[in-house]
Amino acid sequence: MKFKETALMAAVFLGLILYYFFVDVPAEQRNKDEKERAEKILPLEMEEVVEFSLTRKGEPITLKRNTPQDWALTRPTSAQADSNEIETFLEEVISLKKTRVVEENPKDLSLYGLNNPFLKIHFKFADNTEEALLLGDESPMGGHLYFKRLSRPAVMMAATSHSRFEKSSYNFRDKTLLHFSAGSVTRIQITRDKHSLEMHKNEGDWVLSGEVEAQGDKDSIMNFLQSIQLTRVKEFVDENPESLEPYGLYSPKLKLVIENENGKTQTLIFGNPNEDKGYFCKINDSKNILLADTKLFNALSKKPVDFLDKTLLGFEEKEIIELSLRSNKQNIRLVRGNNEGWDIQSPILTAANLATVNSLLFDLKEARISEFVKISLDIPEAFGLDKPEKSFRLKMKNGKTWAVNFGNSNSNGQQVFANRTNESTVFLISNEVVGKLFRSLQDLRNNKLLEFASDEVSKIAIQTADQLFELHKDETEWSLETPQKMKTPHIGRDLVWALQSLEFSSIVTPPLADDLSGLNPPLFTIRLWDTDQKQIVTLRVGKFFDAEQEYMVQVENNPNQYLIKDKFIDSIPLKLEDFKP
């Protein structure tokens, strides 16, 4: 019995829930929708409207829906409409709510300005029905207008103003000057009296041709295209002009041609200015005369140098196989070696410092042109580019070369004139950028003095003038064996690391005599042995030069004498106390 009662109660409860969700809630929503609909001046749904006309003064403005998102202007002229503007206007009408019904059956509509209304909006709906809304005078108290539906006698009032409905055909017309996608444009041509310009895409990069042959700046060109794309018609001047002569369009001042990846072109020509309002223009083969903003004309009048790429050299680091730096002081040539390393080929044959070369390439990639000065190098001697003081050259795997020549300083001495080979433009580069690029031979060469693997060292001997220190490694642990035994777990490892890190500041040329170098006898000598007790390194440390804070050193079997900063040498233990934990 209890089970049946429980089941019955559950069924009743479930029935109440279903009734609430399927009967009460929809009914409540319907009542809410009906109430909102009853409050509206003109209850309609935007998608129901297929056509509407506005009659105020003169010829009506008529707009017709082509597709759900596309509208056309059909009167007073045929043209593409601004769908966003239309939907905003319709939303304005749909959202009108009556504050009250003024009179249910008025005898005299002139009292409300509805016999000769301020505006009449006539609607056609998808179900072939029609309706019209009349807008009358403003109420005496202000802030409200009188309304009347053509199919109903009642006069209503809503909180709004005439200004929100004062629309012309210009408001509803599509004012986009040129329809294109900036990303799909492959060619831009600007024809004008001076400095005509053509830009085209080549494998994703923009290139300027014609008066200037150079790499284009992708960002500048894309911003330029987007500014055209976003430009709106200021005024529709004449739909069917008798002549183009009054507008200066027979012999246009400027012509823009844009071509996309499918070969489709669009043309815009500019004629005379209309006082300070803008310029008369014409799109493609259309007859109508438009007025475009002066800002667009000025943007299209930019010089070719405004579109040039300010990247000094564009390249992929992995593609470079050779780089050369030439100056009045030295000529340095580096080539890529094995394992991504670099070798200096001249003025000496030696390994390059990989970190410095990578830093140099990074600075080169980041280098930017300060300013383009001249588009043609007709007088190179005026910039010191007939005999450049410095030049930088890259050679790529595909055989292509990039080079930059640097000439005289400009008037303020903060920048130098430069140009790229095979280009006619002259530009300015800051002294700071030039200084980063032209590293010295000392900076570029591998200054590591000793080459050995740390794990192969098993014995270290330091011989001073009066004492010998020997350290031995047992597996991974270091200890001092001579002159006394003690554990030195860190000193052995630190000493190996310090010797591996030795970098020379310069090579002494010509070498100094023994009495001047302090190498015979030396201040001290360090020797390293490997696990087979084979001697792998012998380093002699000589005189300390106080002015430069450098030591003279020499490696066995190498005739060169090197100078090393004291910070590398002073960490080497030379007294017994230095070895104690």
C-alpha cells in the first residue's frame, strides 16, 4: 500500500512539473509577448518587412530587401543600400512604445499634425499585407511625437523626436567607395603628374616598381589599403552628369587602380577639388559623380618612399653562408662552417665566436632605416656613396647577395647616408645601428684560449716560483696531493671551469722579449693531464700590466703571446690557504 501511495504521489508531482513547464511557462511567456506587442506603436518583426518607403518632402525614398542581409535603394535612384543603417532605422521604429492613446476616434487630425504628417513610412510585408505609420507634430509638453497607423483611427503618443527620423537617401545608401578585401589585393597602381607609383605582390612580399625599384613595407601598404577600404562617400553629387568637364574628370589629377588575385580591377579617378569639402571622383565605369574626402586624396598622393620597407636587410639566418664587413680599418670575411659554426677567413684564418656572430646577425635583422632621403642615386658623391667608407655584405645559399654601403654623416652627425646595392634609394641609418653592425676582429674571433673537455682532465699541476701544487681526480672527486693531502671537492672543478673560460683580449704583435713579457721564467705555470696521464695543456702566465689590468700568457707549442684580463687569472689558487675548504 505504501509503495502504491508513494508512486501515485510521484506521478502527481511529475505531472505538476510537466504542466508548469509545458503549460504555465509558455502561457506566461505568451502573455508577456502579447503585453509588449500591445505597448508598441507599430507591432512588427524586422524580418517580416520586405520593402518600405519614407515620404516627407518631394520624391519618396524606397528600399527593398533582396536577401535577409542585403537591401537595395530603388527610389529616388537605384543603388546598393547600407544594410546596417536600414536595420538600425527599422529597429528605431519597432522599438517605439506608446506612452498613451491620445484619442481613439479623432475628428480632426490637423490638431496632431497628422493630416499633413511630418513623415509617412509605408511598409510591405512578406505575407503581401501593407501598413503605414504617420508621424505628426511634437506634443506641447515636448519630448513626444504624435503617431497614427493608417489602418487604425487612434492617435498615439511616444517619447521620441523628429530628428531621429530625418533621413535622406544618402543615409540609407551604401557609402563604401571601393569594395575589396585588402588581403586579396595583388597590385596597386597610382597615376599622377609626379611620382607615379606601382606596387605588386611577389611571393607574398610587396615590391615597388617604376620610378622606384625597392622592397615595399607590408604594414604600410596594408594600412594604406585599409584606409581606402574604410573611406566613405561624402556626397553623391550627380547621378547622370551631362559632362565630366565641370568636375575635372576628363583629365583626372589622380587615378587609382586596384587588382585582386583573380585579376579583377577597380578604378577610382579624382578631378577638381570642391572648395574645402573634398574632391570630385568617379568609380570604375559608373556615371555618377561622388565627393571623396581630401584625406583620401592626400593618402593617394604619398611619395613612393612612404611605402618603402624600413627593414635594412630581410633574410633567414639559416640561409646565410657568408658575411663580409669592410671598412677603412679592416676587411673581415666570415663563412659558415660545419655544425652551424662560423670561421673567419680573412684577415686571419681562425674560428669565429658563435655567440658574437649570432648577436651580429640578430642586430642586422633588427636594424631599421631612419629615413628615406632620395629615391634616385644620381649624385652618389654628394652622400659619400661613390667611395663608401663601410659596407656590409651577405651571401645566401641560393647565390643571391645583399649588400649595404655606408657613406658620409648627415648635418647633425647622428646618422650616416646609406644605400643597398641594386637599389636607387638613399636613406639614413643611425650611428648606433652602424656601431652594432661593425664589430671588430677581436669581437668576432673565438677568443677562447684553451680547448679541452672538462671530463677528460684527471690531474692539474700549478708551479709557482717556490712551490708546486698537484690535484688529482678520483672518479668525480678532486683532492690536493702535493704539498699536502686534503679534500678539495669544489676547487678542482672550479679550476677546470676557469681554464675553459679563459679569453684573451688581444694578441701581442710583435711578440715581446722574455724580460719584457715575464714569461721566462713565468709567474706560474699550469699543466693538465688526461686519464691516460698524457699532458694536454700547458699554460704559462707572465707579467702583469697594471695600466691595462692584463696578464701576459702563452700556451705551449704556440708562439703567440696573449693578453688576458686579470679577472680570469686572479681566481687561480697560488697559495696553500687558497686550497683549504
